[in-house]
Amino acid sequence: MSLDLKSSKASVVEARNLKKSYRQGDRDVQVLKGLNLDIHSGDCVALLGASGSGKSTLLHLIGALDRGESGELKVLNTNLASLKDSQRADFRLQNIGFVFQFHHLIPELTALENVCLPAALKGKKSEARGLELLDWMGLSGRVYSRPYQMSGGEQQRVALARALVNDPKLLLTDEATGNLDRERAAEVLEILFKANRELGTTLISVTHDADLAGKYARTLRLNDGLI
Ligand code: ADP
Ligand code: MG
């Protein structure tokens, strides 16, 4: 009898020989050069690398926002290459939360309406959950404020609540604290870690900031198209 000593944690991201290039003018620039990557359920990972090293490219592939060109990429045991565009959109809606550097909140909507939007797309009522998340973010006094009435840190925490409203298994952030001062950045980071700890959300955060990356349980570095 053989004992399976592999990690008992479920695989969330499995990349094998993943490649991606872009057409720039009359030449192809290869950004990802056949990388391998394993991320498991509950992981708290910083993806570090110089500007232009392909961090966002990789995150967009993992989040099914873009397609790889060769190699294998499984996210939550789904082979992303096999999905049609409509299935990819559904896959994102069901499984993934995103937070970008810019909050992308809808200016006409209140904080609560912004937070509840992804749930509405699933045909789900989520006001109670939205209020709970805003409270969790320290924003219970901001529920009916519109984005322009809030500070950068508050806007980013609303974006974070919105990313969590559908209880995604995977939370992806791309320089999410890039526009914030140190103190505000630390607050947002604490909330990301809280979601990882208390909700069990697998977290992958892209950053070029080594100090920030050092706060994560695990750091991966993207260098010359490889991890
Ligand atoms: P990072 O997030 O690490 O700064 P990116 O993934 O955004 O890096 O970009 C990696 C490289 O790919 C850069 O050289 C960038 O110019 C190029 N690139 C990214 N997106 C595109 C695109 N849509 N079309 C052409 N080139 C792109
Ligand atoms: Mg980037």
C-alpha cells in the first residue's frame, strides 16, 4: 500500500509550461516563457517582479480575463483553454474576485450598490451581505456615500467588499494598494489577510513592492518570463 504524501490541500492554480506573447508592432514579445506554478486552497501569495515582467499578464490569465497561448492552465480544476468566452465570464462571476490599482467603482452608485453589483449579475439579493462586508471594512458610516465623497482608502475598501460579495474562492489583486499611502495601504492589506484567514479565500496579490510582498505567507518572483 502506498501513502499519498502530496499536499492534502486542493489545487487552485496549476500552470505547466505556460506561455504568452504579445504582438508589438511587427514583432512578438514573449512575456511568459513556459512557467510552472502551483497554488493551493487557502494560500496567501504575493507575486513579485519588476515593472514589465509580466505580473499583470499572469494574473489576467489566472483570472480568465485573457487567454494563454500554449501550455496548461487549470484554475479550480477547470482547464481555462477549454472554455468559450461566455463560459469564461460565468467562471469569473462564480469563482473570482478582482481588485485593481484603480477602484473602478461606478460613480452614480452608492457604496452599497457598488458592492452588491456582482451579486445582482448572478440574480442574487445581497444587501445583508453587502452591509456586513462594508461593516467589516470599517465603512458602516459610508453605506450610502458615492465614490467621489470617499477617500482613496475608502474607495479601495469598497472595491474590496465588491470583490468579496459573491464569496469567491480566489481573490486576485493587482497593485491594489499602489495609489495609497503606507498607512492606508496597510489597512487594505490587513483586510485582504482577514479575508484569507477568516473566509478561507485563496489570495494572490501582484505587487512590485518587496516590503509589501514580505508580509505574505509566500512570495513568488517573476523574472525573465519564469517563476
Ligand atoms: P507587469 O504587470 O509586471 O508590469 P505586464 O504584464 O503588464 O507587466 O506587461 C508585461 C509586458 O507585456 C510589457 O512589456 C508590456 O509592454 C507587454 N504587454 C502587456 N499587455 C500588452 C498588450 N495588451 N499588448 C501588447 N503588449 C502588452
Ligand atoms: Mg502590472
